Amino acid sequence: MKKTLYRLLRFATFAGLALLATQTALAQTNVVAPAAPTADERIAALEAYINNTDPGKSLTGVAGPGHNAWMMTSAALVLFMTLPGLALFYGGLVRTKNVLSVMAQCLGIAGLVTILWWAFGYSLVFGKNFGSPFLGGSEFFFFKGVESATNTDYAYWVSHNVFAIYQLMFAIITPALIVGAIAERLKFSALMVFVTVWMFVVYFPLAHMIWGVTGYMNGVWNAGAAIKAIDFAGGTVVHMSSGWSALILCLILGPRLGFGKTPMPPHSLVLCMVGTGMLWVGWYGFNAGSAVAADGVAANAFTTTTLATAVASFTWAALEYFTRGKASVLGFCSGAIAGLVVVTPACGFITSTSSVWVGLLAGAIPFLACTKLKGWLKYDDALDTFGVHAVGGTLGAFITGIFATASVNGNLNTNLKAIVGHSLWLEQLKAMGLTVALSVVSTVIIAYVIKATIGLRPELEDEQTGLDLTDHGEEGYIYEAKS
């Protein structure tokens, strides 16, 4: 009896499995496989790759090797701007006892911001599920879904993860620029706390407003933007935000000990010059890379960046020569950085001739801010972050609205055709005002909270000794062995 039941159960099991297999096979035969792309569709996709346009259904989500290679190179170039470019530039301008402190601050910011970007920042800037004009979304927290396929909200031919890392480099250098204004007198611990809060309160919202697809001030790509401004590579997002915040922070900190009484010359203009060269080279990734493709717009940004920077460097030094009788290496370096800053928001929107005018203005107006305005108002912007980045970034944002033309960048016709060449400069003024207000108010609040809790400045004796030893227990230069 038991054997009979066992045989019946085995038969029923086999019969059920056979039936299931038959149904599955029939279901699979009823599924219609997607049609292979036609020859015309393949050719159209190839043309789209060359022109950096929508590939259509045949290659949607597939990264293009040339564009991807350029963006990975650009990401490395922008990191090169901070490490070691900015670290050497700032390091050469401070006194010997503080050279390692500014380098440590650049390194610390690079590590801290990378963690914040991976966890929350990228999603808050370039996500969209919040449906907000001020912050992006939560869909990419901890880089969820940030893989090698493309995110066509921002690039048809660049891998999502490459785009995310490229934008990370902007997030790193922005707070690092602030270091220049408060060099030699801010505790390392206070800076790390400040940067952490500042990124969430200032950088992430501002970057989304300007560059996010639902951004409040993204005039190029968001048809519903309340302020229809443009910023190709970061005049508002990077330079204005850091520069204006730097001014407020240096005012709250107060001047360095002995400021105005004790000479505080740069300890190594050689390091400053080397850092300037690295920044100039790296800036091609910053500006030309902001096309997010190896295309004609990138080529234009590459050209205008070169012209504006060279003209600004020469102009600054020429003004020194005519006003002081000598053209200094520091003047050439400062002019080059000013040219790079001012052309940043404009480089992908202006002609080469316009970039020469940008260079002339960039060499003259920040020169006056650094050599005259600072002396008149007597604020201790140690390495001229405000004079170069705030004044230069503000100038650049404004003249972008004057010089931008759709003949250089056809994307300006997408949502801005009616105002380019007419009233775009008014939209730029609105974006500039909002950027200054957000940066200034936020910095005041953050700085005073930190001052009231852990404190901003080191002890008097520590500041006199130098932050290399007191914050890091190291010296930048050891000329002889100590017994």
C-alpha cells in the first residue's frame, strides 16, 4: 500500500513539473523579442555620438568612450587644481610656520567633502525626486544607482558615475578656496565643522538651483526656472559662494596677530608660481569639461579660457608696472587666477573676442579690489580670496549676461532665446543677489555658532608658534637636525 502511494506521489510530482515546464516554454515563445535597430537607427546613433545629442532608442544608456574619456580626464584635472595646485599656491603665500596647515586644510576638505558627496551631496544636487527648485532628491543617496550607464538628465554619452565624480571635484575645491581668506588663524577642527555645515546649507542648495534639472536658477535647462540665469562652470556656485563666505568668515575671525604692523610676505613665490601653473592647466578640466562632452562647446570653452587668462595675467602685471614701476611674479600669478575666475561662468557661452574683453576686465577690477579696496576697508583677507574670487566671480556672472550668444552655444535657444542679448543680464543680477544673500547670511550663522561652541581661533601662543606645529605636530621645513 505504501509503495503504491509513493509511486502515485512521484507520478503526480513529475506530471506537475512537466506541465509547468510546458507552460513556461509556451509563455517564452509568446514573448516578442525587441526588434534589432535598423541600419538607419544605428547611423543616427553614431551621428548623435559625434554631435553629443540624444542617441535614440538604439543606444540609450550606453556611454560613449570618447566623451567618457574626456570627462574622466577632466575630473582628474579638476582634482589636480586642489591637490596639489591650490595647496601649493596658498602654501607659498603664507609664512613658513603655516605652510603645512593650508595643505592639511586642502587635504582634509578633499576627504570630508568626498564622504558627504557620496552619502548625500550628489543626490541633493543632481537628484530630482523632491520635485523642489532648491534641493534635488534622495534617490542617489550613498550613490544608489550611480553606475556606468548614463543619466540622460545631464549627459547622453557620459557614465553616471563619471559625471558624479566629475561634479565631486567642484564640491571639493569650492570650500577649499575659503582657506585663503582665513589662513594662519583658524583651527583645523573649526574648519572641518564649518565646511560640513556650509556644504549642506550653501553649496548643495546653490549647486542644485543653478545646475539641477529642477533648479530655481537653471535658465538653460529648466523651462520653469524662476530666475533664468546661466553659469557655465561655476561663477556663482563656486567663486561667488566661496568668496563672499570667505569675506564674512575673515571679518568674524578678525585679523592675524600683527596684521598691519608686522610684515607678512609670502614665504615662497616659487611654490606660488608652481601652484598657479597647476591651477591654470587644471582649469581646462574645470571649464572645458563643463560641456560634459568632447564637443564644439568644450572646444570653445578651452579657447576662451586660454585667451581670458593670458590677457588678465598680462593686464594685472602691466598695471603693477605702471603704478609701481615693476611687474611682479605675484602679479602675473594673481592676474592669471583672476582671469580664470572671471571667465568661468562665461567660457562656454562667449566668443573668443569677447573673452579678450573679459581678460582685460579680470586683470583690472580684481587688481583694484586687492590693492586698493582691501587697504581702504582694512580687512585681513590673507590671500585675497575675496578680491579675486568674490569680486571676480561676481564680475564674471554679470558680464556673462552681456556677452553670451547662442551662436556659440545653441543650448541658449532652448529656453532663453527671447532674453539672450537683451535682458539676460537682469536675470544674472537676480542670481548674483540670491547667491550673495545665501552665502553671507549662512556664513554669519554658522561661524557664530562654532565660535560660541568649540571656538574658531587657536590660543594666542599657538597662533604665534604657527599652526603647522600646534594643529599638526609637523614642520614644513627642517633646515638642520635637532638634538
